[in-house]
Amino acid sequence: AKLEIHEVTEWGPGSVAARLANGTRSILARGADALPRQQRPLYTGMVYGDDREQEPLIVDDLRAAGLGHLLAVSGQNVAVVLGAARPLLERVRYRVRFPATLALLGMLLLVTRAEPSILRAAVMSGVVALAAAMGRSTSSLRVLALAVTALVLIDPLLVESVGFRLSVAASAGIVLLATPIAVRLPGPRVLAETMVVTLAAQ
């Protein structure tokens, strides 16, 4: 396909959400200025999904090593953000904690442009936060099922996304296989617990 732009009219800075997301991305991008040139695209890809300048050779090497998931945003970004915010979230009341958690997840989705894998992780985290706010316990499999059902009802075209399929499949593997694999792995428990999530996801 070829796109030719002849004229741009009615240009504007965008909505408040767009300006907030772009401003945050700019701050994160400036934070990578101290890195060597080849490493900056890896940082921007992993932190907020901007993989435009990643070099094909480096991408190929990482994929060959089974580390292709590090080239883009994923569920790990949700875990990092919520983990970093946890000390603050635990200090506020339950009435504030749930909306604050949703606000964090919403901001993360804005900054990362709601890639399918991070969308799945964010909705799962939202379901867990809702269950906690309601004082209910829920299984990981139920959380995954609710998140996938909600996302597909909202956007049926997600079922055609390879990233979404792989993300759901890896999550299902972790939920269903992590414990059985951990029980059967020989060797020290510390080593087994370190490897089990990766093996189950694969």
C-alpha cells in the first residue's frame, strides 16, 4: 500500500487523553537518551510499545533466543506498574483503591496504545481489583475467562489478533499447567518455582 499526504487541515494537539498519553511517552523517551543508540528502541518497545527503530538483526537474535516477547509491551508491564504502585495503593482506603487501580490501568492502556496482550492483562487485573473491592475471592481461570469474554464482546475482531491469541494461550497455560509442572519438576524448589511459569506459558 502507498499513502500520499497532500494536505493537512484542522490540526490540533488532540484530546486531553491523547495529550496525556503523548506527554508521558515523551518523558519516557527522554529517559532513554542516556542509553546507547542500539539499545534505545529495545527500551521504548518494551516500556511503551514503540518498536519503529528496532534493528532487524537484533530482533531476529532475540526471537531466535525465545525472547521475542521482550520486544514489545505485554502483561509484564501491567505487573510492573501495579507492583510499583502497590505501596501507595495499600495505604489508601478501599473506596479509593479500586478507582485508583482502574485509573492506573487506564493510563497504562493509553500510553501503550492498548496492544492486545496488555489489554488482556489490564482487564484481568481490573477483574481481580473488582473482586477484591467486593470482598470476593475468584480463581485465576475464572478471571481469565471473564476478561476474554468481556474483551471479545466489546471487540469481536480481537479473535483475529495473533498477539491476543498468544497472550490468552500463554495465560491459560500458566493457570492450568504451572502447578502440575511445579509438582513434577525435580531439583530445588526455588529453581522449579523460577522456571515453572515460563515452561507453562511456552
